[in-house]
Amino acid sequence: MKKFLNLKEAAVIAIILIICFLALFIVNSGKNGKYAVISSDGNEILRLELDKDRQNITVANAENIVFEVKDGAIFVTETDCHDKICLKTGAVSKNGQSIVCLPKKITVKIIGEDSEADVTIG
Amino acid sequence: MFFKNISFCSAIAAILFFCSCTSDHAAEHSTAELFVMDTVCSVNADKDDIKTISSVLSRIDTALDCFSKSGEIHALNEKRSMNCSEDLCDFIKKTTSLSAEYGNEVIVSGGAVTMLWKEAQKSEILPEKNDILHSLGNIGDNFISFESGNVISLKNECMLDSGAFAKGYALDLCRDVLDSSRNSDHAVISMTSSVLLYGKKPDNSKFNVEIRNPDGNGIIGTVKTDACFLSTSGGYERFFTVDGENYPHIIDLSTGYPTQSDLTSVTVFCDSGILSDYLSTKILIEGTENIENHLESDLYKVAAFDENGNSYISKGLDFHKK
């Protein structure tokens, strides 16, 4: 009876499978984990991984808002806005949650793979 | 056999590769952030619809703006009588009609009182009791007079404040855009506290809505729903602080002071944006005392929460507490 695969065939198939999984890894590597996307007037200007703690983060056009990433969440630590809504929002960490500074047209949105929500309200 | 196996593996590789790419290729939808109506509006819809919606929202923003010098309501409050746009006339007629039908706990003509508190928010000085009493005598839709053409006059010291209706009204116009163009099979337009869920999702599943916890601590629960309008009223982060005390931004026009409601968050689901916006504020102000009547309504559904952690959910609403 003929063998299903000889050594040469098995090696080629193994190589193809390795290439296949490498491709999957490369394509999906940017989607894994959770990020805070900071936008200015609707344009993304900074993307931060939430699993790396960072302090004193500022962005162009809104230097007086200071962000911090800690324990998988992002929050505002300082702002010179009068109403301080971005500061009062507190830490956000869940997919779809956001921080908004209207006067400076800055938004922070959490994106990641752990939520099936179409929208968050409130 | 060898080439058959090669073909088989290549097919698997191709399938896996394309599966990994699918999530970012949903039809011709796009998402845009628009800064309008004192909020950030996130629009997920067909690209052409986004352009039209952006233009409509910008127009409505100007018509209903109470604070900027370019705002039409601001101008009407200043001039007391003027020829108004079709948008503003339509808006005022709809708000007064709603308040006449469902109750005057929320009215567009409450600006004399609400503006006092907005000023207090800026100056961090509470309004005088006498000023509040005086202003309470100048609120009521009977102070709005429709003259010939599109001329609207405000009697006495009445002022308009569009806050409790504006986002819902704007979302009604967004639905009109989507209905006319037929470009978007589905769309989600979020103005943070008011949302339009439009059409049917590609997989025919229901829309999944997360309701934020008003204390800022994550999500209070989720609701699965068909297309509808929904609005949330609550304290959230829009309170203001004077002398160390926090005051909600929602004003109870029966007292002239920030609401003392025992409800902390109210979300209303229905088929009208302006109605959901109006009702969420009205139900919040009324508190738990009248909540049972609202839970029985056939016209709208409610998900409300009080300061003791109790939930009040309309029958038939697919709500899941977190």
C-alpha cells in the first residue's frame, strides 16, 4: 500500500502551513490587544497600547491635556478646560468607551477585540 | 497525490488568510467624527450619507445653538422677535407639541431658569433665590408667539433652551437623510447621549447597546434591540461643582433648582429621536415615583436605574445587567 505522504511531501506541506500561520499572525498582530486611539478633530494622531503603563502623555494641538495609561485604562490627569468634563469622565478601559474634550476637539476611544457592542450610550 | 495535497494546503492557506482580513472590509461603510451640537457625533454609515448628514447637522447646529453669537436661538433670545429659519420653526413647533401632549416638566421655553444655572457653572457662584423665583415666572410655551410668516416672538423675559430636545431632533433629520438616499442598509449615529440605530445589520442580528454606568465605572448593562432611537439622561460627568458640592446639569423647572431625582440614569427606546430625548429627561426628573407608569407604555421602552442600584426595565426590553 502506498504511503499517504512521503517525507518530501510532508516537509512541503509543513512549510506551507508555517507560512500560512505566519501570515495569519502578521495580519492579525495589529488587531490584538486593546488600544486607546486619540484623535484631533476626527483625525487619529496617537494610538496607545493599554497594556503598557505610561505617564505625562500629551498630543499636538492639545498640549494642556495630560493623559496617563495605567492598569489597562487611560484617563486625563490635567486639563486647562473650564468644565473639565474630560477629567471628570475618569478612567476608560472598555471597548467603545470614550473621553471627549469638546473645546479642543480631542477624543479618546477604546478599541479592541473584547466587545460586541455597536454603540455605548450615556 | 503530491500536487493534490499542495493544492489542498494552498486552499486552506488562502481561506485562513482571507478570513483574517474580513473584519475591516464591511461594505462601503465608513466612520466619521463630527463636532456639532456641543458634543462629538460619531457617524457610521455609507460615505455619501456621512457627507449629507454632516451638512444637515452643521445647519441644525446653527439653528438650535443657544450660546454662540452665530446661533439662531441665541439671536432670538437677544432680539426677542425675528424671522426664523424653517428648521427653527419646525423644531419649536415639535417641542411645544410634545410638552403639550406628555407634560411640561421639560419645555423649550425654560431658558430663563436654565441659563441662570449655566451661568453659575461658569462663574462658580450659585444663582440668587430671588432671581430663580423671578425666572420661574418667565418660563412656559405660552410665552412663545408665532406671528405671520416665520416670525417668532418671545414674550416677557422668556428665553429658549434647546438642550433637552436638540440631539433627538437632529437624529430625526439624520434618519430622513438615510431614508431618502437608501445608500445605507444600516447605520449607527451616536451623539453620546442620543443615538440612532438604523436599518438591519448585515448578519441580521440585533443592535447591541451598552449603557454606561453614571458613576463612570464601566457599563451598567446591555440591551439588544432592533433599529430605533435611544436617549440617556443622567448625572454622568456633566455635573458642576460649587463650594465643594456637586450639582447635576439637569434643572427641574418645577423648583428652579438642579434635579434631586433618585434616578441616576434613564434610557428611553422609541421610534422618534425628539421623543426619546424629551422622555429621558422627563422620566429622570420625575424619579421612581412615576416610573411604573412609564414601564407600561406601549409607545416606548425604558431602562432606568436608581441611586440604590435598583433597575427599572420595561417588559419586553432585552436588557442584561453587567
